Amino acid sequence: MGRLVHFEIHVEDMERAKKFYEEVFDWKFEDWSEYAGMKYFGAVTGDDSVPGINGALIQRKGPAPETGQPMNGFSCTMGVEDYDSTEKKILDLGGKVALPKYALPGMAWQGYYIDTEGNIIGIHQPDENAK
């Protein structure tokens, strides 16, 4: 079985991306550039006692995705406790709405955003009353 164990987010501006993910999702970063041979920051996304994976920010080697182009790659969705306050942080820090908040009836609130680097990310707040 090929279980997902790590992710990488390609970024143009490393400091801007670190600030975005630190402030929106409270991620912590470790400089792994020496090991990778390039700008590479490990992302600790939560406590090891909670299900999830860690990843990294990697320096983008080409152009950012163009606005309006279809999805071309993986989209990461982060679980959040408060959808609306997380959306506000995303927008306040320069992110944009890609697909507004919608209900997964009886399960959760979901939506997609464009981060400061042009990547699409999702946020997901479990709520059995969503409709």
C-alpha cells in the first residue's frame, strides 16, 4: 500500500510562504536546506499524537500556476476548528478564494483558496450540522 507520508509545497518567496502557513495553520518550520542542497524548510503540521503528515516548503524552479488554470497536481486540505476565522486569516495574509465555503451535508464545511504562492489549498471543518 502506498500511504502518503510527506508533501511538498512549491513556493516562489520562502519567507512569505512560511509566514502564511505559520500564521494561518500554526505550522512550525525547520531549515533542512543543508540536507536538500537547496532552499527547503520542513513543515511540522501538528502534534505526532494526532493523525496527519508533515511536509516541506521547497523553492519553486519554474513559473507559478496561472490564475484560472485547471488544477494540475495534488491539492492539500487542512482540517480546521473554525472555518470562518481560518478563511479570514487566509484572506488577511494575501490568499484568495478559489471555491467558496460549501456544505458537505451532515459532515463538514469545505472550501478552497489560493495561497500567496499561487497554490490551491483546501480547508475542512467537521460539522454534522452542515447543510
